[in-house]
Amino acid sequence: MPIQPIDPNGGGTGAGAGFNSGTGGGGSTGNNGPSILGSLGAGGGASTGIPQVSVASLSANDVVQDATPVIPAGAYDFGTGKVFTAFTIEDVVEGSTQRVTRGLWSGNVGELTSFWTSSYQSSTQKQYYYEIYNGDPTVSTNYAQFSIAYGHYAGSGSLGANEDSPSNAIYSQFQQVLLPASQRRFSFGGVNQDDVYVVTINRERIKDKLDPGNWELCISGSNGRVVRLVDDSGDTNQLGNSNQNVYNIVSGSLLNGVYNTTEIFGAVYPQFGVIVLGAAGLDASASLGTIRTTNTDAQNHGKLFTAISGAAHDNAGNGFQARSEEEVKSTFFFVRAKNAEYNFSNNPSYVTGSNGKLLQQTFVGDPKTYITTVGLYNNDNELLAIAKLSKPLLKSFSNEILIKVKLDF
Amino acid sequence: MGFLDNSSVTVDAILTKKGRELLAQGRDKFQITQFALADDEVDYELWNPAHSLGTDYYGIVIENMPVIEAITDENYAMKYKLLSLPKTTARLPYIQVSPSSLTLNEGANNSVIAVTTKNGGNENLGYTAILLNSDAGSITGNSGVPGNVTPIVNVSSYNTAQSQTVVGKNQFTFVSAANLPNDTAITTRIVIIGNETGGRTEIDVTVNPVTDAQTTVVNVVSPA
């Protein structure tokens, strides 16, 4: 339907949308129903000198008559003010999910090259595991990154006998958490593992999970040899097919891919952020020298720590590289400020004196504001979220603004 | 022939403390239904109609200004909201309160705050009042407007500096704390916001402890 003009004498079109005299309050618009504020019960307003019509009545007539009327500039009636605008269904888009990967270590660093144990751990704790920091633990800006533990199914390599030993506790603990109920031993490449090394990454680091196919652990061996370990997920390009809960650990590198798929060093459990390595395999490939004497505090996990930190010490390119993965759910809010909206400000610099007079005389009849902040509110006018623009955005009666606000959960 | 700028303004939002609190209570409690706009860091005195390069440059200083990052305390963000008014409005509505400051002793003493809006507004939706430190006391609003009261969660014998938000038609009553924590004076503020105009004003509040000597005098005088 074509746009139809409104009779400025108050006759209006169709159901009778019309202007008031222009000299009275803002709330009334003939007999055409409430204004924007009127729908909330608002009453009169300041004299404007311009014939005014309520947006509500225009919308109603637009629906009934399928005819959008033409009105003079500045003729919208906002009565004594409006600061909140309700979102409509079209303004809110929910449910967008995005996969976000970042460098795993503190500060979103992708490669860890400095490894520190912590003197804050008690001697008893050190019988079970070493907590590894990215720098001197006494410096408040350094944080725990991951832990290393050694587990033996029969308790060898640590003090105590039978079930009463740290290595047995470690083995049982991770077997309980990582393996199916029917499986009591770790098995890599069909070979049961009596003992394993466990690298468990702090939850705060992995976010939702360790990013499969995008980590590389270097372990120094004898004669300067370095064993590079990766997983066999093959998802280095984020194809999104890495939804398994476990992958084999094989030799290879992030740069050149998998070297050898037949020799299985262990398993990685991305959702847990846990890397389990067979001790026998590391002994053979990296000369780790695991001690399996009973009732002896062999500190085997210290050997793996030395091998990891030693590799990085010899060559900074041999650090522990990894990424975290997180699913971020976003909701988009489309904030629309129409030409007649938000052209005045409660900013104290907007007025002068004590009677609300506009500071800038050029704003009288042509008000302007600068938007810097968008606030998202609930029905009780409580501010739930806030977004800032990168620079002030000019708003006046001669322009409209559309701002897309993204809120992540 | 050049290309038109087709970039849209996209910004990331962060949750306020209130938003996090409500989200923690469940998604049904976290319902964003409306928006408002603000210009907290803009100084309109920088608008220069005498700029030698003409109208396009009147606001160039403001437009080139970097905007500071968002803060998460909802009581201090969105201080100066933009509002919609008829185009030829020459005087803006503003809020007046009486008294403009409060000084009370502890012991549940009352003080009534009357609120009006000059140049029209807020007659129907009234005002929102935020007491920034509920250790100092509590606040209530008179009836006649829609709205709710944000409950205070008591974590211990004192409320440990939480804010309290209430709505009222045109009057609020502040009641000082029965006993101040640590017997030390508390200085805080009550922020009054117009629910239609978005205008705000602040009232300084001081609640002083009552010394033992004062208490003794009261006890002696009361029986008489």
C-alpha cells in the first residue's frame, strides 16, 4: 500500500489518527489512544509548538489501515520522556554457539617453556604429584598450570606396601575416572600398562576441554634426543570431528603431523584435560629410567618433570604447546534508536543553570547526543548487562542507530 | 566511485553484578526485556559551534574521544541516560530532593525524602532509590507506582555494604541502622533516579554512632 498523508487539521486517516493543537501537553493525541508513555499511564508533557502524534496510535492505524502516515519531523510525542525501549521478538537472536580456542596456558599463551615446581607443596603431597607453575610460585603473577603424577597398579615406586602407597592411589584414581567400569588396567596399543605417568592440566586452563590435535609435549631423552608426542585425532584444522573422549598418543609434531601411528605412547582424554603416558614406553624411547622398587619413594614423577623441563631448557622450541577449547553461547540484541528517540541527555553538562535550560543553544530545535553505552535491563529496570562503544556515536533527529550487542554465556 | 561504508556497530556486553546474581538464580530470573542508552563520559561543553571548519567539526573532539571500558557495578554505570522528548524541548526535566543531605544517629531514626521533577515527568512511574550501603540503614518508598523491592541478603549480623533498591511515587523514608558495625560512622549515598526521565540526583547520608555517654543520658531521661 502507498504511504498516505495525514490531515494536519486533526482528521487523520482511517481510524482517525490526528495531531493535537501543538500547544498543549504531550500525552493526548485526539481520540486515538495512548502515547508511548500513555501505554504506561503517562500524562501530559512540555509544550512543543509542533503538532504531535503518538507512535502507538500510528502503529495501530498502520495495522488497521495498512497505511503508514506521513508526519512532520519532530512530531512524535514522547510526553515527559522515555528512557527505556522494550525489545521485540525480532530484536533478540538467541542460541548461537561458537567454538573458541585459545592458548592453553595463563594469559592465553600457547607454549609453556618455563617449568617450576612449588615449595608450597608438603612432602606428603610431593609423594603423589608435582604441581607445575609457569614461573617462580612465590611471585603472585605466576599460576599453577598442570600436575605430574606417577601411578603403579601395585604401588611400586613409592613408599608403603600394597594398597597403602601413593603410586597405587594415583593409578587407581585415574583408572576409576578415565576407564570403563569393566577395565582395571590402562592398555595402550593392546599392551596392558602396569604403571603410567599422568599429566593433568588445571581446569581453569582447559576451559571446556583440551583442544584435540593441537597439543605437543616434548620429552628429552638420552643423547640429546627429544621425543615429540601428539594425539592421533588429526583435527589440527578444527574440522569439528574431534568429539571422541579419548585419542591415542603417538610420536609426531604440530608442524609435520603424526610420524608413526603404530607405536602408542598413551592416551589423551580431552574433556578431562588428562594425558596418560605408559611408563614402559617412555623408558624405552626417552630413557626415563622409571624405578619400580617396592616401598621406595622413587619420585618417578620428578623424572618426567625433569624430562619435560629439560627439553624446553635445551631448546625453547621444545616447550609444551597446547590450546584450550570452549563453547560460547551467544545472544544478540539489536538495539534500534529511531530518529525521534534518545536525542536528549540527562548528562549534567547538557544543561546550564538550575532550571534545565540546554547548554548549547544550537541544540534547541535540533538536539544532539553522543551514545557511548548500551544498558540491557529487565522489567524491574535492573541493569543486567552493559556494552560500551569504541567511540561516541552521534544521535540526532536526522539519523537512526542500529547497534548489535553480543552477550556471551 | 567509492564504496559506501557498510560496517555495522557491533559491541560485546558484559554482565553486571546484578546480572550475574540473577543468572546464578536461573535463566528464568535473567530476562533482558529492554534497553537504555547513556553518555556518561561525554562533556557537552566540548561541543564547539565556533569551530573554524564549520558544522561538521562542532563535535569533532567528542567524536574522536576514546571510550573507557565498562564497569560491572550497576549502581555506578549508566549514570546519565539519554531520553526521548519532543524535538523543540528547550528545558529538560530534572529531579529535586528535600533534604539534599542526611545526618542521623544510629538507633532506627527516620528521615523522609521528598522528590519532585521540575519541567514535568515521573508522575506516573515514580522514582527508584538506591541506598549504596545497607550497613547504614534501610530505605522504603511510598506506594502508588509499579515495581518491586530488591531484597537484601543477610550474610551475617550486618549486611556488609550491599546496596538496596526500592521504588516510590514521590517520597522515600530512610531509617538509620539500629547499631552500626564497629561503632564507627558510615558515610554513603542515596541515588534517586526518575523512572520516566532517567534523571538522577544523589543524597549524601551520614549515620553516626551514639556514644555510651549519650546512651546513659537517654536512659536517665526516659523514665521522667
